[in-house]
Amino acid sequence: MRHRIQYWEQQTLLWFQERLRRAWLTAAMKTATFLGNGGILWLTACACLLFRQQTRRASLTALLSLVFSALVCNAFLKNLVERARPFDKIPSLQFLIRKPHDFSFPSGHTSSSFAVATVFLAMLPLWVGVAALTIAVLIAFSRMYLGVHYPSDVLCGAVLGVLFGLAALAVMPLLLRISWLPEAVRTWVGA
């Protein structure tokens, strides 16, 4: 069963390479991946949301989800699983961005994107959440299109991201109730 899944994943990536890749789409996918690098898009969005009282709690919750994603996906799971990147295992696969030097499973870009999108869907107006989810899907797809992640890396990254978003939504109210938290901080957050 595992060999069939690996074969399917390899064939999917090669199909993307042979059938989908176009200059304009490659440019769009490189941009999408760039926005996911280090969570740059999501950190910027959270920083902007900190300026409004009405969105501050959503911003801090999304930042917490990013912390969960970075710690669990990037610092722990990637090093535990140690899955090689697809371009290291599929000789004919051409990757289209600078070679990542960490492991492949799970996709950190996807995890962080879905973590923030989950929080935004839960805490901000629907159009903001839908926009964030659309961008998360584009970032996730870009990782496969560019040849740096297997489909299962991206799928697991998305599932984990949703779980990190839900965990942040559950934990943030508890953090705001900590007795030693200064009242000024509670007021600033809107708790």
C-alpha cells in the first residue's frame, strides 16, 4: 500500500511538471510560495490587525497558531520523520525555486497558512477568512507545483494547520484569564 501511495505521489508531481507548468503560472506559484516563506504574509497580516482594537485578539490568536505550527511542524515533526524532498528522490523532477535544506514532511508553509486561515475564519468577517483560506490553498498547491513537497506533505500540513488554529482558538481565552496578566494587557487585547 505504501509503495502505491509513493508511486501515485511521484506520478502526480511529474504530471504537474509535464502538463500544468506554464511561465505565467510558475511566476504566480513562485509568488505564492514566497508569501509563505517564514510566514511573512501571515506575520504581516497579524501585525496590521494589531492596530485595531476589534481585531487584536484575532491577531494574537493567529500568532499563537503560527507558534504551534513552527514548533510542532518545523522544529519537531520534520526532524522526527526526516522525509527527503521529492526532487531528491525523483530524478526527472525539476524543482523551480531555491533548494530547501530542511526535510519535506509535513509542509510548514501549508501548516502555517491553514493555521492562520482557520483563526481568521473563526474570528474575522467571512470575506477575510475566505480570502485567507484561498491564499492558504494557493500556497499549499504552489509547494507541489514547484516540486518541493509531496501531496501527502501538503495534505498533512493542512490538517495540522487546522488543528493548530483550533488549538490557538481554545488556548487564547485561557491565556487571557491568567491571574498575573496585567489588567492593561487585558484591556489592550479587549479581553
